[in-house]
Amino acid sequence: KTREVIITAFSNPELFPIVHEIVKQLKDIDGWSFIALKQPRGFSFKISIGDKQLDVKNLLFTPIPNIPNGIQLVAPDDIAKSLSKGEDSEELAWLIVETGIGEKLTGKLEHIEFANSDATEKHKRPISELKNYIEPTP
């Protein structure tokens, strides 16, 4: 049985070439499969936050006007209240986006944070549209 290892750059595009080189160097190890960067898996998953369940596919996102390549994930109020403030919350936001659209595309973002549901209504979009927001199809 082959074991799988994902080598990550934590969505830092400057590190992508190094990760690809590491994977290239490790390719001949029997019984192991090394993958460069987290691959997109979609947003059909749930995360436990305290005693709450966050169904990620129901999240919305909105651009942050004063932060280029920055987005807010808009969580339902009961989830937003359960989130810790600061780095843990921001790390969770990055993890959700990396899981959904993959690390390569997430690397085009510079900032991700959570917002509560009172974020500007007209700019909210379903998280399923995030890929096309970051990389619009012509």
C-alpha cells in the first residue's frame, strides 16, 4: 500500500518552486507518494468549532475593499461567535480556502479573515464562486 505525503508551502507562492523540487527529489522512495501543494478538494466538508458544526459549502465571501487580494469569509452569527479571535481564526480561514480551491490558487490571495454576517450585503458571494473570483475565466 502506498502512503501519501503532501508537501505544503502554506500558500506562499515564493516557496512553490522549492516544494516542487523537494517532491521531485523524493519521487523514487518505494511505498510513498509525494504530492506538491494541497490540491483542490471543494467545499463540501464540515468543521467542528467548539460545539458547533460549520458546513463550509454554506459560507459566503466578500472582498476586503482596502486590502488588495484580501477576502473575508462570512460565517453565520452562531459560528462567528464561537471562533477564537486572532491567529487561530485566521489560520482556520486559510485552511478552509486551501482545502476548497487548492494551495496554488490560494497563493494568489494575500489576506483571509472571518467576518460576521453583517458584512456588506451587496458584495457577498457563495464560497463556491471563489475560484472564479480569483481566477476569472475569459
